[in-house]
Amino acid sequence: MPETTSVLATFGDPVEGTRVDAATASGFTITLDSAAAGTSRGGPSPTESVLAALAGCTSMDVASILRKKRQRATSYQIAVSGERSDEHPRVYTRIVVEHRVAGDVEPEALRRSIELSATSYCPVSAMLSRGMTVEHRYRLLREGRDDVTALVVTTGPQGSQLP
């Protein structure tokens, strides 16, 4: 049976504002706001939240897989950038996800962890890949050794493509 998830969004000021508080079924509230540049905003825009959801989803997968592989990351960041179309509804047309990892981590273990997240585990990545290209790469910083950077996989409507 399919799992159902729900959110109840409440518009803060329907006359003048753009702030929305979205209460999730799990009991959390996410504040979204798309106020014009230069004005005070109450939270990220909905489209920024999509990028944040992708970063959160894939990083949780990769960190878990690296731990199972007994890889010791000392720091881990995800940089996600999205290119949007000029025409409305201004959807993302391409997203780049860069995993920035430091520590005693083998490049192949990191590569495979990212590939598994991008192609098998992260539902946010899977949803976005149905409508656009999502490029997954990494930058590995290892003390006393050269940094390693690589493209891992590109996913999209045509499927997954390894470099």
C-alpha cells in the first residue's frame, strides 16, 4: 500500500504578505517566504527549499553509506546550485550537487556512496531527475595528499549516465 504524507500550509498574511508556515505530519513547521529582494523574509523560498531538500536527502544517504564502509570523514558539506528557466514558471532546468568531504576517505568509497544515493536511495534526487539533469560530483580533501575531484553520475529524464 502506498505511503501518504501530508502538510498543512497556513498563509501568514493573505492580503499583503508572502510568508507560509507549512506544518508537516511529523510535527515540524517549515517557514517559506518569497518576499521581494531587499525586503525582510521569514524563510527560504519554495524553490530554495527544493535544493535544500536534495542536499539533506543525499547527504544523509552518503554519510550513512560511508559509515557502513568504515570511512572516516572529518567534515562534510553539500553545495547545491540550480539553473532556472527565464520563462514562468521558472523551473529548474539543471542542478549540480557537489559533495565536499574531508578526512581519511577513499575516493572509490565516496564515489560509490554518491552513486548509490543518486541512482537508488534518495527520493528527492529521483523526483527531480524525472524532469531535469542532476549532476553529482565530489571534492575530497585529504591531509597530506592531493585533493581529488570527480564527476560521479549525471541523472535525468534519459536515465543515469556514468562518466
